[in-house]
Amino acid sequence: MPLRHLILLLALLTPPAHAEALYRVELILFRHAPPLEASQRARYDWAEGAQVLDRRAERQPALEHIAARLTPDQGYQVLLQRAWQQAVSDKASTIALHQGQRHFEHYPIEGLLTVRPGRYMQTDMTFWVNRFGDYGELLSSERLTQRVRLVPGRLTYIDHDSLGLLIELKRL
């Protein structure tokens, strides 16, 4: 078989690569039930290998009207609300998010989020809500971990024990 036919055949059989696309990611992590502590506390190297969310990539949240309805008198407590711009490509990078004052190697709220492209965006997420002792030592953690397929432009609710998460991806 001539080389040009082989190259053409390989090009036709190779799955299409998803070009890098820019998305706006917004999420709201909230509590909807009394804390349910995990049997394992958050790892001390929870963000190892992840890219810490760059403050320059952060955007003004657009889901403020939804977060405003998650009030304590309704049985909710918003723990984290963030919005940012992120490039999504086949070579998925994990974003590390955190909120609150650092206690040794941990924050009160810490999380990892990975987004992979496709017709339905595959998202892997793990969030920890940590409780500290009088001297800053990590006493316990709640953990939400989930793998979800998201439809861009659609707000998705993830329910997990005592925590909930709303997430939306929008192509820019």
C-alpha cells in the first residue's frame, strides 16, 4: 500500500481532537443538612499536581440570584461561590480552589475540579469542608466527590450527603 494511502487511512480512523475552547465555569457549594463527617480527613497534599485557580481568571459570579435564595432560614448555607474563565482541552488540567484562612496545609473549604471536553463535558470533582481544632489542627472533613457529565449552558445540581453543589459551564 502506498504511503499516501496509509496516511489518508490513519487520518480517517483517528478520532477527532477537540480544539481548546474557552469556558466560563461557575459553582456554588452549599450545606443543606447537618455536617456528616467523612471517615478520612482531607489529605495533607490535597492540591498536589493541580493548578491553583489564578485570581486573574476569576470573574464576577452570574448566579448571585440563586445563591441569594440559599439562605439559613431555608435550611442552606453557601460555603463557596466562584466563577472563572478556563480553557478546556483534551489535556485536562485540574483546578484547585480554596476559601478561608489557611491552617497549616489546609483551608476551611478546598476542592479540585477537572473538566474534559466532549458533547457532554465530563467533570471530576472533590471538595472538602474542614473543621479545625483550637490550635489549627485538622479535626475532621466532609467530602463531596463526584464524576458528572455536564451539558454546557445548563445549571446542574449535585447532591451528596450533607453538601450540595450547583455548577454551570458556558462556552465563551
